[in-house]
Amino acid sequence: MKSILLLTIPAALVFAVATNSFGADGKAVYTANCVKCHGADGKGQTKMGKRLEIRDFTKAETWNSFDDDEAFKAVKDGITRNGEKVMGYKMPDDDIKASIAYMKSLQTTNAPAADSTAAK
Ligand code: HEC
């Protein structure tokens, strides 16, 4: 019993710290810069989000379509969507990483989508 407790508590602590391990407040950066397009919930159902046809970032399959480097580059350097330049933030790298980490935490499906019907 005691050993189970000892294993569980550190894991919970690591998880709590991991969401804010960049020294920057990801939620604050996200709220100030990203909500107008991606939405407070990450679903992208804002006026801007709908116009730009932003995918639902609460879905694991969205996150699985790019890696951390690509996400960082897209936010820092910007991307072109429907002929319009979006993102491209001149903010400290740590703020970018923290806001992406916060956005990632908005996922409601944490496990990669296991689509058994598509498997051959
Ligand atoms: C002007 C609207 C707009 C704002 C503001 C915005 N984004 Fe985006 N973002 C987009 C669009 C459009 C895409 C492409 C959507 C898609 O792939 O469905 C995108 C894609 C992304 C991606 C995926 C990148 C990839 O490689 O596909 C990440 C991560 C992201 N945004 C994070 C952020 C963060 C963090 C912020 C705030 C610092 C932010 N965005 C602010 C419009 C915006």
C-alpha cells in the first residue's frame, strides 16, 4: 500500500509541473494572442477561426499531423492560409513554447486516435 502511494504522488507532481515548465505563463500568452482565432477552448470556433477554417485543436489527430518543431516554426515564422499570413509572433521562444504547451493541454482526446476500421 505504502509503495503504491509513493509511486503515485511523484507522478502527479511531475504532471502538474510539466504544464508550466517553461517559466512563461502559457495560458496568459495563449489568452492574449491566440484565442481570437483558436478560441479559448482550442476548437477554433471563433469568427476568425471559422473564416480561416482552423482545425479543432482539442483533437489528438490534429496534433498528430505535425510535430513540436513544426508547431513552433508555424507560430514563430507564421504560415499562409487562404492567401493570408497568420501567426508569426515576435515574442520570446519560451512564450511561444509555453503557449503551444498550454494549447496542447486543451486536447480532450489524449490518446492518438486508434482507428481500427482504417487498419489493414
Ligand atoms: C490570425 C489567426 C491566428 C492566430 C491569432 C493564431 N493562430 Fe495558430 N493557426 C492559425 C491557422 C489558420 C492555422 C492553421 C490551421 C490548421 O492547420 O487547421 C494555425 C495553426 C496553428 C498550429 C499548428 C501548426 C501546424 O504546423 O499546423 C499551432 C500549434 C498554432 N496555430 C498555435 C498558435 C498559438 C500558440 C497562437 C498564439 C501565440 C496562435 N496559434 C495564434 C491561425 C491563428
